[in-house]
Amino acid sequence: MRGPLVVKRALSEPLLLLAAFGSILLATTTLVALTMYASSIADAGVRRTMETASYRQTAATVSAPVTAETFPKFDRSVRAEFAKAYARPPAVTTSFRSDSYVMPGQDSQERPELLRFGSYDGLDQHARLVSGSWPRAGGDRVEAAISLSAASATGLKAGQEFTTKGRLDPRPVTVRVVGVFQLNDPFGERWAGEQLLSRGVERGEFTTYGPLMVPRETFVARFATSVNATWTAVPDLRTLTPAQLRPLAGAIDRLGERLKADGCGSCVAASRLPEILTQLDTASLVARSTMLIPVLQLLLLAAYALMLTARLLADHRRMEVALLRSRGAGTVRLAALAGGEALLVAVPCAVVAPFLGPPLLALVNLLPWIRASGVRLAPSADLGTFLVSFGVALAAAVLLVLPALAGARRTYVEEQAARGRGGGRGLIERAGADLALLVVAGLAIWQLQRYGAPVTATAAGGLGIDPLIISGPALALLTGGMLGLRLVPRVSKLAERVTSRRPALAPALGAWQVSRRPLKYAGPALLLTMAIAIGIVSMATASTWRASQADQARHQAGADLRLSGPPDGPELGALGRGTAFTALPGVTAYSPGFRGQTEVSGESALLLGLDAGKLGELFHLRADLSAQPVGEMSRALVGDRAGKLDLPGQPSALTLRAEADGELPLRLVLSDALGVWRDVSLGVLRKGENRIDVDLRALAGRTGKITYPLSLRGLVTGTPQSPANLTLTGLSADGREVATPPVSMKVTRPAAAGLVPLPKPGPLPVVLTADLAASLKLAVGQVGPASIDRRVLQVKVVGVVDSMPTTPAGQKAVLADWGTLQTYELAAAQLPRPATEWWLAAGDTAPAVKALQTRPEWDVTALDQRRLAAELRDDPLASGLQGALMLGFAAALVFATLGFLVNATVAARERMGEFAILRALGVSSRQVFGVLAVEQAFVIGLSLVAGTGLAVVVGMLVVPHIVLTGQASAVTPGVVLDIPWAATAAMLALVAAVLIAIVAGLARRLRGQHGQLVEER
């Protein structure tokens, strides 16, 4: 009989049981989906990171000196250890570089040019033949292939034969060049340690060409005379899972130790992969832990919604339970009835939820940032999801049973007496539990702000999820809502006093009803308040995250497009790079720049030199990082600048005539129309009249062009052996005389003279980061001494920024005007700083980036702000929280709507008798239903206002600390809370409209029921 009785009892309250079923199904489905989502995002994040990781990040190398005899043993050992370290054997390549060999025909020279031979496994997969064929092993002659750049520099070509001797190995080697090749990506990361191979020539104390590439067998047999061999392992990590990260990092980290234990004592292992894997493991853990925040919020909301429904169900069955008890039903039987009823609702939810999770995640796939990242969430139900589902469902069943058990001990008379009692304060408020919970929530949020993430060190020395920190936001929302309940009696009494003075009956009666029974309305109000707060916090977190990604990209790039690379090169010289870069499609503003580490009064700092006049167009500084706007700082940064002597026309050669009375090293400083400064060595002047010819075209490189006019800035001398006098006697450009002011100086130490008299520079205007300004004890507007590159000079602080663009967190930095900085260098007889970077502004950077990709020989690295922002937004580990928040946000609103509907329906049904009495006393139906509308409007209005206020407070305390980078580190620049007020207002209006529609529907239904009741009478 127990089974049918449970079913009959459940069907006696279909509305409340249906509400309980909906709440449990929504909770289990959403939590199962969130569990699947967190796991899928972590896996996708690891895969994406490994798929996009560069060669430099994933490759592991082992190097050791080898001979023909030792190489086979070392090779077997290294390959075996690589296979043990990785789950799947990686692709291993071996490369060699020989000792130096003399260029043919230069054996008798004291300082001959040199050749090197080399070998690289699978070179034909990374290069294409320009002419000839790839070399083969065997034969009397050594077959070799040479790079196009080395062939151009040496004059060697396919089919040519020559004989050479080694500097350390006198045995002659007859070489036949069988092919000329060109690397597919000569300046890619694969060749970062192979400068000779990518460039073809190295110039230093000796000029070295090559390497001439030969097969491995040939190299080992002929050139392996204790030369260095390098094994490089490039693994396929696309199937790597979060659980494999740390074991793999440890295995690679111990590679060198294992090789030494295996007999390769000279083997040196190196890889950045362990560091990256460890960091990725931490990021994965932080991402999963952060996604627990919406899970706990949703759990709390679901539990409260279910308890409200359970309390309503228990209230409706008070008298029924009391009657059953008076007829002999014991506590065990009553508990069995309540438990069976709860399981009747919960078990189907537990079974169905794992199958509803994947379709729900399919909707998450439609979110723009998930779709843009390329992540496709397609999990399926497994044992883990069923365990989560049944665990949540059983917990919900327990919550459904608890109120019924609490009332099972009362007798019929006690229930009758309890029905008439009420109060203005709940048990939690009377006990002060909400205040105690506030302390716990405050402690949790304080720890979140201190540690910066919900992950802390464990007792075992690893990292783990801190349950207190994770629960902080959820506890804050619950505590805030519970504290808000203290306002319900006070606000209702105030509303009662205000409405009682007005002639309208409905507002006065509705306000009186709420003030008479505030606890009746406190439960729905708390549910709505928490749901609204969760919704706004979710929207604020998503909006803040998106704004932070854009801020990070702008800060890291510094400009729309920032180009870096060597300031001089064979293809584009110092005065040719700017001409090529500023002509890129879409470029609207530009500035050469110097960016490098320096020492400022004993502090390591980044020195940044840019054209101050272009900062307004180029410099991406977030407004809140400085008290002064960029325009104001740019005007104040311009200080004393050196004069210049413009050369007429477009000269390709320059001739200087100078007279000296002793040997004197001399350099000429000039600049182009783009503001690039360059020094040119004039050699050592001899005593008497000197004539020096300068090839200006060489300053632009092989294919570069100079942007005219060229300007002469000054002369810089070195230290003479004895005091010397220098006089500039003449200057001509392309044979045409150029009028120059008289230049004459006595030199005893390094000195400078301007072709236009140099100004005596005053304090150097600078912008400092706040920490550097504090270290120098200087504020905006103050002048003081500072040592920059170990030279003490006076600086004037014209601005202070919290963080300088292009710098990581905590990096001290100083910004100066490019022209002013160069003037200070010239006045101090220092050579001008090279243009290590070019900062460009462009409305659309894509055409410029595309053009750069077609010119790898320019040897330039482009940092595109828009592409960087897209990469940051598309990182699954960084963006994963957004999908979880949106999923939790939607579930919260459904919970709130369902809870409000059930509570409003039950409240209206309970009041049917009261409304009938009012109608009998002559109150119109409109007034009766106006009373119901006022009561529910009080709940709606109070919840919307309290929920918004609570969301703002929790958002300010929590959101900036859960928005992290994809590497789980703090964001630079700092996160600024961004609440999308337009979207928030639209959401509040929509929620209010839905709830008001529910009240209107109830009113219409009650009116129909009342009319039917009158007809029956």
C-alpha cells in the first residue's frame, strides 16, 4: 500500500510537486552541463595552447660534443630517452656544425675568410631548391648544398668544385656544390640558433660563410672531429590532456639527469616546455576553479528555491500530517512517505539530466566568444555525469524532505495554534546567523583579493582549490540578500504608513498585508534578489572580461602596430627600414622608437623613446593609468632639440674635408626625414688635411630607400692619444658644395660639435611609472637628478603613469621624447640610440601585416594590437568562465521566475476566502485584485532594487579578482569593473515584465474562479 499511497499523496498537490520537479530537473541539468563544460573547456584550452604553441616553446634540445666514434652511442641514448619522456615518440632531428675551413684560394692569407660545413636532418622539408639537387652520401668528393644568401656572398654555384682545408684539420677536402636552396622561413623560430644558416654570412673578427650542408653520414664520417651535435625533439602535443601536463613536465625536466646516468656526461638538455606545461597546468586548474564560482552560486540558488517549495508543501500538509500522527502514524512512517514522495520527483531528474546536458551545451556553443575561439563543446554522458546528477538529485530530495520532517512531531492542537502565529523576524535573523555569515563571506573575499585566484598552495607543496575562496562570491550574494531581508518589515511598515493616508483602498490594504506578514514575502524576495544579483554579476563579469582583453592587447602592443627587429640589416639598412615601414598600406601615423632595458639610479627600468608629437595618435595609454591625458603629456615631453643642417636634393654620396693636428677618431651623426638618427664612422683622421667620402646609399641597405631630406646633426670624436684640434674645412653632397657654419674644437676626450650650434640642454622631460617616481622621490612638475645608463642628468617629471604600455606588471619604465633624448646623447658625445622599433597607427592593420608577411628578408616582427586582442579573446582557458556565467545566469532567471510563479500562485490560492469576504463587504473585483498586485509589486520592486545594489557591491569586491589572463596571472593593466548598464536595464525591464505578466495572469484566473464560485452559489 505504501507505493500507491505515495503516488496518491503526490498527486494531491500537483502544482507544488510539479514546481519541485522543475526545480530539481533544472538544477541537475544545469549542474551536469556546467560540469561537462568545465572539463571540456580545460581540455580544449590545453589542446588549443599546444596547437598554437611555437616551435621554440615545444622543442627540446640535447647538445654534446661528438666524434665519429662516440656519435652512434650518444644518438641511441638520446633518442631512447626522448621516447621515454614523451607519451608518443617525438620527431627527432640531428644537426651539426663543423670547425672552420678556409675559403678556397686564401690559404696563405693571415686572416682568411672561412667556411663551415653542416648537416640537418630533413632539411629538404624546410627548404626548396633554387637550382641543382640535394647532396647524397658516398663518393670521393663531398657533395654539398649551399643557401642562396651564402651563394650570393661567396659566388659559389651549383656544379662548382673546390678544395679546402680545416683550420684544425689539415686534411684537404674536395667539395662539389650540387645545389642551391632557400629556407622556407629563414627568420622563423626553428633557425633562431642557426644565424649562419639563415643569413649565409657572419661578420666578426673573421668573416664566415655557409654552412655547406651535407648528408648526416658524410658529416659524421668526414667532419665529426669533436664538434657539437644537437638533437631536437618536436613532439605532437595536440592530444595532451590536463592530467598529463605535470608528469610530462617532470619527465622532460629530468632528461639531462637520465642522459648523464646513461653515460653521456657532456650532454646538455634544454627546453622551455616544462615551464610552459607547469604554467598551463596551473592555468587549467585556475580556470576550472573559477568556473566553480557560478556552480556554487547556482547550487545555493537552487537549494533555496527548492526549500521555498518544500516549505510551501509542508505548510499545505500541516493539518494532514497532524491528523495522520493523531491516528497512530509514527515519525518513521511519515518520513518514509515524505522520502518516497521526494524520490518520486528526484530520481527521474537524475536519470534524464545527463542526456539533457549536451543539448544545453550546444546552445552555449552559439555564444559569440565560444564560437570565435573555435572550441566546439560536444561531450556525452559518462559515469562522472551520472554521479553528479544523482548526487545533486539526492541532495535535492533531502532538502524537499527536511521541512516535512520538522513538522512531523507536532500534534493536531499544536498545528492549529502554530497557524495563527507569525512574526516579523525569521529564525536566522533572530539568531544573528546572517551577521555571522557576513564575517565568513568577508574573510573569503579578502582571501580572494589577497591570493588573486581561487587556488592556493596545499600542505603537500602543490596547488589546490581553496573551498573558502571559491564559496566567497556565493556566500556574499546569500549574505547580502539575507541582510536585505531585514529591510522587508521596515520598508513594508513605511509603505503602510504612506498608503494609509491616501483614499485608495488597494494600496493601503496591500501594504498592510505585507507589513502584517513580512516573513511570507521574505522568501520570494530573497530568491528574486539573489537571482537578479547573479544575473547582473554574470553580465558584469563577461563585459569586464571582454574590456580587459582589449585593454591587455592595447597595453601589450602599445600602438595599433608595433614593429621590432634589428635596427640595421643587409636588406634594409638603418635609413631604409623606416621608408619601407611607413609606406605599408593603411599606415596613418608613425614614429621610430627606442625600447630597451636600462638602469635608472640603480633600478632596472625600461627606457622608451618616441616622437612626443605623435603620442596622441600612437600611444595606447588607458585614461585611468595617468592623471594627465596623453595630449598634455606629449606637449610637456618636448624639450631642447638639436639643430640640423639639411642636405639639398637627394644625394647618394657625401664628402667631408677636415683638418686635424693629431690622430683623431671621428664619427658623423645624421638623420633622415622620418627622424631616424644614424652615426657613420669617418675613421681616424690623420694629422693635416683629411678627405672622407661617405656612401649614403649603403645606409639604406640593398633594397631600401632613404626618405629625404637628409640632415647633418653633428660630429662626435673619440678619445685622442694626445690633445688635438679639429676644424671642418668643407662639405659637399654629390660634388655640390654645402655651406656650413664654422666648426672648430679642441679635443682631449670624447666630444661633440653640432653643425648647427648645439643648445645647452636643460632638464630632460620624462614620464615615469609610479614606482620609479617613488624610488626617485620625484612628483609631477619636480626636477631632480637621475642616473640613466650610469650618466647623471637632471630630469623633469611631466607625468606619472601606473603602468607603461608594453611593460609587464611591476616593470619600472621611463618615457622620453625621441628627438630630445637624441639631443641629450649628442650633447654628451654619445652615439645616437638606434631605432629598435617602429610604432605605427592604422585604421585597419591587416593589409600592413599581410605585406610584411611577404617580406621575410626584412627581418621584422610585427605585433598587431587587433590580432593580439583576438588571440586573447579566443583563449578557451581565459574565456571559459564567460560561458559558465551565462549558463548560470540563464538558470538563475528561470529559478527566480519559477519560484515567483509558485509562491504567487499559492499565496493567491490561500487568499481566496479572504477575497470572497472582501467582495461580500462591497469591495470591487478591481480593488481586490489591486491588493494582490500591490503585494506582488512590493516583492518585485524590492527584489530588483536590492538585487542591483547587491550586484554592484559584490561586483566591485569580486569581479576584478576573477578576471585573469590565460596563464592564470594578474592582468596588466589592472581590471576595471564594467557593468553594462544598458543591458542591465534591459534585463531588469524584461524580468519585471515577465513577473508582472505572471501577476496579471493570476489575477485573471482568480477572477474567473471567483465568477464561477458566484454562479455555483
